[in-house]
Amino acid sequence: MTVHLERDLQQLKRSLLETSTLAEQAIRKATAALAHQDLELARSVVDGDAEIDRREIEVEEEALQILAIHQPVAIDLRFIAACLKINNDVERIADLAAKVAKRVLDLGGQVAEFPEIPRELLELGDLVINLLRRSLDAFSRGDVELAARVRLDDDQIDGLHRDVFFMLREQMKRDPELVEPASSLLSVSSSLERIADHVTNIAEDVIYMVGGAIVRHPGHGVRGADTTAS
Amino acid sequence: MTVHLERDLQQLKRSLLETSTLAEQAIRKATAALAHQDLELARSVVDGDAEIDRREIEVEEEALQILAIHQPVAIDLRFIAACLKINNDVERIADLAAKVAKRVLDLGGQVAEFPEIPRELLELGDLVINLLRRSLDAFSRGDVELAARVRLDDDQIDGLHRDVFFMLREQMKRDPELVEPASSLLSVSSSLERIADHVTNIAEDVIYMVGGAIVRHPGHGVRGADTTAS
């Protein structure tokens, strides 16, 4: 690997981690806005999404430039392919954080009294943030074992989301007054679950990036992806 | 461009279009299952998702192989980058089609009588299928104008989804018996809306692939992406 390529790959990694940190902050703020009924904080998340969109494009351009200029192969090529995909997931995570923030704004406008937030929903938010943090650490350090643990923890998320879903559905059945706030909270819960799916994708891309194994789609086994030039 | 590269790019395009056609069939079947209360058809969509997952991995491997072997630049590089991203979107579309099919199965089990499906929801399904078909045509022919029209039509989808959302929420408020089926139908509606988002991404990638302009994130204007080797 040339010194220039090494330098450019490090810069790409830094750019992607910076964007990821913004996305992580967005989801932290959005769930804090939900927990503390902080509409101003929610608004700042919605407003901040444009900056993350802009950076996503920059990271993609940076990755394509490196492909075009250095024409890397083998592990460097896998690293760039992984960056392109993780970049995509990070942007979607930020979009979903903005969506959560919008539902918090809806809740603020819908009812005289901000509804009680189910404990399980706040727990779900904390878990998702924790998973995202760990998947980004796994990317930053190229830590396959950590990435593998993140993948496994996604099941816990699905279980919590299901609990929240059934709980809110029962509330709606009991009291028609609760249909509006409960459907906003349902939307928050599914956005959090979708964020966790993107986080799982990131973990899978880290595993692929380091080991060359494609581990998506559980049940299909682990297959080696030989992308070295022949 | 060498003859080998040309041949491999054509093969990549064919593989991606084949997978896309399977995803399109999945969403067609899932919405038909909803309209005709056909639980067996719904089950076949859920079962068919594994095959699309498998093909997504194959297309990705094919694309990375071409990058590694031919080290293409400029428009060929953009074409491959677009294929990688479209491939990702196609796989998610198939996942969401399976999710719609699962909700149809839920509806079949939840209530003695299959609930009446709002006309707007069926319309939404038809529109999404039509948009997907057109975005794949735009990809197949490299038709930027068609891709641009697909992008604009996404607004119509968001409007329909909003109508369905409010309609179902009112049903739930009126009759607690309807909370269960209506929340399944809500989930169908948001899956369709998410599919439309992926379709919009595909259209944007076609525009980028042909013209080199990144048109994501409306409001940020159109920027040229120079990915040619300097």
C-alpha cells in the first residue's frame, strides 16, 4: 500500500466517524427530548439533519475518489466498500432520529398533558444508543468480536419493541383518548427498531471488512467473499 | 473500456435486474394477498425472501470482483457504485414486502372476519409497484428523465400514507375492536411508504450513475460529483 493510499484511507475513516458521531448525538438528543418532554431539543434534532445529509455526500465522494485514484484491491477495497455501506446506514439512522424528534413534537402538540412514556420504550432507546456506540467502536478498532456481540444483541431490541407494541395497543383499546399519543409512541418505537437494524448492518459490515466474510441474513451461514484480484 | 470489462458490467446489470424483478414480484404478491385475503400467497412471499437475500450477496460479490479485477474509473466506477447501492435497496424492498405479507397473515389470524381494506391503502400499493417498475426501467435504460419523474411522484405516496394513517387512527378511536386490525394495516401502510423511499433512492442513484450528479436530500441542490481519476 502506498503512503498516499494509507493516508487517504485514514482520512476517510475519520470523516465517516465524524458523521457517525453526529448521528449518534442526534439519536441521543431525540430520546432525551422524549424522556424530558423537551420540544426545543427535539426541534434541534430536526434542524440538524441537513448537516448530516451534507456530510454523507462528502464521505461518499471521498470514497469514490479513493477508488478512482488508487484503484485499491483486496482488504483496502473491502474497507472502502464497507465505508460506503456504513455511510449509507449512518445517514438513515440520522433520518430516523429526526423522525423520532418529529413524533416528540407531535406529542407536544397533541395533548394538553404529555403522555406517560412506557418505561420499556425509554429502555429501548438506551439499548439502541448503546448498540450504536459499540458498533462504531467496532468499526473504529476493526474489532470483529465486538461486532459479533452487537449482532446478537439485536434480538433483545426486537423483543422490547414487541412488548412496547402490545402495551400501546392495549392502551388504545382501553381508552380512545390514548389512540393519538399511543400511535405517535408506536412510531417512535418502530423508528428505534429500524435504527437497530441499521446498527446490525454496520456490525455485519465491520465483520466483512475485517474478515472478508459476508454474515448478513442469518440462516444462510457464513460465506467467504473472495474479492482479491485474480 | 476492455471487452472483458464491458461483458462483466453487462452481466452485473443482468444479475441486479433479475434480483430486482424478484423483489418486484414479492411486493406484487404481498399487496395482492392483502387485497384478496390470500394467506397462502402471503406465506409464499415470506418463504421467498431467503432467495432474494442470497442473490443480494451474489450481486455484491460480483460488483466487488469487477472493482478488484478491472479497477474501473469514471463512468464505469459510478455504474458499479450505483449497482452496489441499488442492490442494497432492492434487498430492503424485498424485506419490507415480506413484512407486509406477515401483517396479512396476522390479519388472517386476528379477526373472525378479514377487515375491510381502505381503498387508499390498495391505491398506495398500486402506486408503489408502479414507481418501482419505472425506477427499474430507468435503471435498465439509463433513463435520467424517467428517474427524475419517479423522484417527484414520491410526494404523492407520502400524501396517501398520511391519509391512510389518519383514517385508521379515527377507526381505532371509534371502535376499540378495530385497534388490532387497524394497527396491522398501519404497519402495512408504513412498509409501503418505506418501500417508496427505497424506490426514490434507486431513482437518485440512476441520475447519479448517468450524470454524475448527486441529487439526494432535496433542498441541498444538485452537485456534481467528480469521481474521475485526477
